[in-house]
Amino acid sequence: MAASGAAFIGFVLGHMYGNLKAFGGQEKFNEYAHHLRELGEPLLPYEGFIWIMRVGLLAALIVHVVCAVVLARRAGQARTVKYAVKKNKGSSLSSRTMRWGGATLLLFIIWHLVNFTFGKVNVQTGETGAAAGDPYSLLVDTFDVWWMTIIYLVAMVALAFHLHHGTWSALQTLGLTNTASSRQRAKTAGWVLAVVVAGGFSAVPLSVLLGIIEK
């Protein structure tokens, strides 16, 4: 769980950085998207890097979900009788919503792929999604629709909570929270990562909706 989560943290940081290039305008954003497809050439074929990333992320997703199911079952078997009175004094909201947040993010990933990778078709080339030749326009057209932006922002709230507790849990699993100071640093790291990533991702759709980013 910790290792696959760390892989996703690296991915969302890189993905957020790429999304923020939308503030540079259509040419800069499309140039970045095109560069990703050529990355590694001639050692890799065209789009080779993207397919390696896709396979790696799919493997990490499967591992992450399987681990979540195994841990949930293990927790259920550890206490078969529910508490008569349950008070959440030592747990945070992010820790208590990890399962629901994870399910929300899984549904969002499917929606995100359908919309940005498989959902739009270039009638001239037959390419779909961001490969349709103008990912910047696809991005702006998507977030010009208010309810699409709401879906995205709700998912970013779920991502923030997931990152907050997930970072702490991963560092704890890796044995990096053995002292009071290290535990405090782990909690701070979780908050910083959650705010930076969720805030960075949310900045683009909000800016489109407000007319700051436009075609």
C-alpha cells in the first residue's frame, strides 16, 4: 500500500505541474502535451513513454486496491463485535474517510479517462482525447461547463484527504515516524502535499470557469 501510494504521489505531482502549463497559453500547453508523446525517442517509439506510464500506473492501481481490500478484511476480522459506543478522539477526518475517498477517486479516474483520453474524437485523424491534436481546447471546453468543474473539484477534496492521511500512513509504514518530532514532520508533510497538489489541480478548472484561462 505504501509503495503503490508513493508511486501515485510522484505521478500526481508531475501531472499537476503539467496541468499548470495551461496558464502559459494554448501553444505552451499543447507543446508540453506533444513533448510527452515524443519523450524517449528514438530509444522509445512514439508514445512509448506514455504507455509505460499507463501500464505502471495500472499495476500500481491494482496493487493499491487489492491491498486496501486485504487490509479492510483484516481490520474486520480483528474485531468482529462493534463498539457499544465509538468516539473518534484520536483519528482525523481524513483517516475516517479513506475508504470512501478511495472509492470516489477510483470513479473519478474512470470519468477522467473517458473525458480526456477516450471521450473526444478528431474526425479528421480518428484520434481521441488529448491525442486529438488540441488538448488545451479540450481542457477549456471541459471546464467551461460548470458541473464538470464541480465534479473535478469534489474529486480534488477527496484527493486532499487521501493524500493527507496516506502520506502519514506511508511514512509510518516505512518506519519514519519513530519519534515525536518525526511524527510531527510526517503530519506536516501530509498537509503540505494535500494543499499543494489539490490546490494546484483545482487552480486550472477554477481559472477556466472564471475566464482567466480561455481560448
